[in-house]
Amino acid sequence: MNKIFLVFFIMSNLMFANMIELDNIRLNGNPPQLVFDVNGDKKPAYEINYDENNRLLFIEFFDTKASNGFADKFVNGSYIDKIKVVKYAASTGIFVFFKKNVNYKGSFWSNPIRYVLDFSRKIDKKEYTVVIDPGHGGKDPGAIGFGKYMEKDIVLSVAKRLEKELKSDFNVVMTRDNDRFIPLSERARIGNRQQADIFVSLHANANANNNAKGFEIFYYSQTSSGYAKKVAEFENSVGERFGENTSDIARIATDISYRKNKEEAIKFSRQLMNKYCGDVGLEKRGDHGANFAVLRGFNGPGVLVELGFITNEGDVSKMKESNYQEKMAESIANSVINYFYQ
């Protein structure tokens, strides 16, 4: 019995001695990669399979053993959710759980040896639809601020740049792409007809006090603060001035979806708030809930973005410049991408 155990012990040690050690799992950001480090100068044989429906990649490296550092990982990124490692008797299995709309390509690299998964976005399948709504337009100039700049012109320019930023990854719908008037109810209907996943309405704020400045975001809410209520009343009055009864714009969502849409809109608003103010250099004024007619009529999460104060000289000096408009568009676009893919 002892001889049999001794033979088994020797054979086991020989088997493990011949195994290739998988040393570590690393994530690279630029370019986006998942790297499996191999300890030694020999590439292990492997097999790879992908389950399209569940977005699950399985790789098995044969005749390998995994070190302590080669272990499960939860990932806060744009391409994968988590990695699970399974240590078999004579091989190592890795499950990689992908986010939506991701391509991958795997290959061995040398000096040192490592197996690398490169990630990229699928651009042939646009899964989500984004509505961009440049506020006002045509006979409605919106607010006219410092230097006689018109709200309708600034938001249209930013909206066109935002469309360019998003169109490679999303179905993008513009409620208007030129200087024309669109009723508030029609803006919401455009989004609903396209079954859009998010509605982003662009505006520029105004205040009798020209010291008021900064960036703020609004989402649809049945309750609001006194300040948010005044802003919503001003925006809703646009419809009233041009013959539209905005109180007739009904809330389409049920109570359950209303709460979910509000929750999602808040999530997006807070992501955008931090990114936009950092990118553009405007003061944070926070996110607010209010009864905006244009958001009330949309059947999904929607936000009304006040890019800055058109009545403030400092804000206008940025909003009117093409390089800052590009920064504004890029910041909003990156927040949309992160919202859907993180």
C-alpha cells in the first residue's frame, strides 16, 4: 500500500512539474486588453468557445496550473463584467463575462509569454437609440443672452457635434437639425415613435441676475423644488406662447416605469454632472427633478441639460466657441456611452 502511494506521489509531482504556470490576470485600458501572464517560456495549448446569447467566453488552457494571483476578478469597465477562474486537475478554465456589443480577438504574445484578448466595440450592430433634442428653434429663439447670443443657435450647434460623436455606436435621432420650430409634444412623440432608449434635450439657462452661472441637469419628476418648478414653468411656457397647451401632454409611463425612468435619469444626470463640469470647467449646480412637458411626454428616461447660463459673460464665452462646444459634445457623448456600457 505504501509503495502504491509512493508511486502515485512521484507521478503526481512529475505531472505538476511539467505543468505550465499561469501567473496573473491584468487589465489594460489603452488599448483595452485582458492579459493572462504565463510563467516560463512555453505556450500552453488551449481551446476557446464563445456563447453569443449569454455573451460568455470560455478559454481552457491545458496542462496548466494557476498561481494564487490567477483568480476571479470583478471589473468596473466598458467591455467585461467579471472573470471567473476554475482550476481543474490538469488544466485551467477561464470564464469571461462580456458587456453588450463587444468584439474580441485573442492571441499569444512573446517575450514574455502572455495570452492577450483585445477588445473593440461592434459598430455593425447599434443596439440603442438616442434622441437629441436641441431646444427652441425657428420663431422661438429661446433665451437671448449676453452679446445677443440666442439659445436656439448654441444648442443646435452642440447637438450637431453630439450627433457626430454618437452615430458610430448608436442610432441617433435629432428632433431638429436646422432652425425650425418643433412643438414640445412633437419632440416627445419623435422619441416614442423611434422607441428610443434615452432622450437628451439641450438648452441654455437664463437668469435676470447675470452673476448666475454654471451647469445643471433636470429630469422629469412629479414633485420638485421651488427653483426647479420655476425653470420648468419657463420652459413649458414656450408651448403656451405658440399656441400649445402643455398641460395636455400626458405622462405615458405607468407608475412603475415612471419610477424606473426617474431612477435611470438620475443615474445618468449624476454621471454627466461630474464629467461635464470637469471637462468644460463650469460650476456644478446639481441635478433637479421637475415637471417638464417635453420630458413628461417621453416614454423612457429623459434629461433636460442646461449647458450653461447664456446671460452670464463667462459661460457665454465658452458656449459660443467651437472648441468648447466640441468639449461639451464629447463630454455628453462619453456619459451616454458609459451609461449604456458600464
